[in-house]
Amino acid sequence: MTAALPFFVYGTLRPGERNHGLFLAGRTTRERPATLHGALLYEGPGYPYAVADPSGTGSVTGTVVTAAPEEYAALLRTLDGLEEYLAPGHPRNLYERLAREVVGEDGSPLRAWVYVAAAGVARELAADGVLIAGGDWSGRTRRPARGTGSAVRAPRSRAVGAG
């Protein structure tokens, strides 16, 4: 059985972004600002990727959303589908769903599900990704991280986009 953790969202699922209304509106009981420490945020084709920061100094700004109890199982399946997460370590994953500690706006630690770039995608981003300075998708400014600075494309086309 999967633990009923809240979700840390940092891209198109954040309040005010395009997928929030499609997937989360009316299905949550609480939404609050939070930060994921030890991660970097990279530009994707219309959605971002969080990747572990080897230096441990990066952070990603987002929102912790708590699903309504009656919505949890369906929302977990929906978000897994949106993020192209099949199973832990599956070679076709675009993202991995991991339980991570995030820090609420008030400084309190929270355990939440976080969708991070799958290993292959993370390697591509580290080699030639576009880093989102400051780790905030909503307030992003683009700058090349390494290489040519071109955004890494998802291995497969995605109809809606994630994050």
C-alpha cells in the first residue's frame, strides 16, 4: 500500500499554472508554499524537471498539496499518468515519484511525494540542460546551465505536460 503523502508540485500543477485547474482544483483540502532543498530545476518542453543537486545547495520552490481523502487514490493514479511514472526505476519513466522532505513556509518539515526527473532524463539535463535560476518555475528566467544551453526534450511526446 502506498503511503497517503501530500504532493509537492513545482511546475504546471502549481496554483495559477495551466494544469492546476485541470488536475487539482476541487480535489485538495490544503495547498501551501514549500521548498525542496538539495535540488535544481531545469527547463523542459513546456514543463520543468527537478533534479538532485550534487552540491546540495540548490532549492526548488513549489506548493504542497494535500488531496481530499476521497480523491487520493484517483489523484495518485492521475498524477502518475501525467508524469509518465510507471513504477520505481522503470526504464520508460519520464519522472520518478519519490518520498522527500520539503520545508513549509513556516519552516516545518513535511514528507511529500515529489516527481523528479528519471535517471536518463537527469543525465541529459546535467549535460546540456537549461537551468531555471532561483528554482522557481512561476518566476523563471532562462539561462544556459552547461553545453549549448538548449532545452532537453522529453524522450517521448507528451500531450499535456507535467511538473
